[in-house]
Amino acid sequence: MVLIIFENNINQLLKRKEMIRSSFYVLLVLSVFLASCSNQKDIEESNTLPSLMLFHSSINTLDLTGIEIIDGPLHLVNTDAKDLSFLSGIKEVRGKIEIANNEDLESLFGLENLQFVETINIRLNKNLRNVSSLRDVQIEKALHLVQNGIEQVPVFNGLANPSIEINIDEPMESLEIISSIESASNIRVVDSKLVDLADFKNLKEIDKLTIQANALLEDYCEIKTLLVENESIELDFKGNRFNPTKEEIIAQCE
């Protein structure tokens, strides 16, 4: 069952499940595929949506009561959501979460019960400042925080997968979010307010480290040990206040 919503009044869809079985276009454009449900009883007793895609939608009347699992992607794009309280019952998303271009979105409140997700991509939500609701979510593959204007993020406890990718393009003064990470596949930090890499102190292994367009960054000494002990790290430093080579960091830092 794949649910794609482009307009309002989706509460009727979720409260009247018979509409999912019998109508494909009711006051909105939607597509419902029932391959995973063999009969009416399966639909009514299921606590799972195979996917949820909200585009150019109003979520003010959305009711996801009883839904705990999304067995695929969740897209929230160009909606009127101010927070994500309508998702408070969701415990697991087995695909990608994309939250993009929601001008009214101020926080991710509502995701406190989320336990697991593959990838989170949060981008271009110009009024989003608070993402602390994600601090305990187990993120399996990747976390992207891109151009939302987020200035501070607490430590995330769910970034333990050694192959995780982290992409941060936000005006942050510190990267406390990654201060507990020991291993990662790729970390990218762009356009921050960092002056040093102090929050990389626990990082022991990484395949690629990208640091770009950080106008205040000049102190790289915190990653000296990382560079000495991992000779094959790929570095991409450019557009920062200081852009040293690996050899310069090792030689200049005590």
C-alpha cells in the first residue's frame, strides 16, 4: 500500500479505510496499492503503512492513530506543518525520511517515539531550529541536515553505525551532535561557524572527511591523532579560513 497525498482532507482517508480499498481519487490525488493486504480484515487490523508521502498538503486534520510502523519512505515536502506531532505514534520507519521545504516547520516535536530509521534528510526548512527530538533515534545509514538555519544540535545517541554518513550544512558554532562518534564512513561539514574541530575528539576511524566553506575555521589539531593512525583517510579541505594538508596538521600540532 503506497499512499501519495497532494491536497487536503486526508483525515477522511485514514478514518474511513474503506475509501482506501474502493476509491483512488477522492477530493485529492492519491495512489493506493493494496498488494500487501489480502482482505478487509488485514487492512483494518494493520498498524503499518507501507509508505507515506505528503506533498503540498495540509496536515492539520491528519489522524494516524494506531499506526506505529512505516514500512518504506516518509516524505513531508511543502506542507503547512509547524511540528510533527501527528507522527507521535510512529516507532519505526524502514526507509528514508525526507523533510524538505516546509516553511512553517519550527521543530521535529512528535518524533520522540521513533526508534529506528534508515536515512534522515532534513533540508531547506527555513524556520526549523529544533531537531532535539531525534537525539535517541537509531539512524542506520545517513543523516543530512542541510540549510535549515540550525545553530545548535545536542548529542545524538543513534549515530553508532561505523558506516554512517553525516552531512551538516548549517550555521553551527559547535558539532556536539557528533562528539560521541568513534567511527564513520563520511563526515561533511559545510558553512558552519566552527573555529576548531574540538568535537572530533573521539573520532578514531573515517574513510572521508570533507570540511568546506567554514570561514572561521583555522584549528585542526584535534584530528592530528586521527590522521596519524589512519593513513588512508581522504581529505577535502577548501574554502575555510585555513586549509592545511595532512602533513601540515601533523607537523604543526603538538
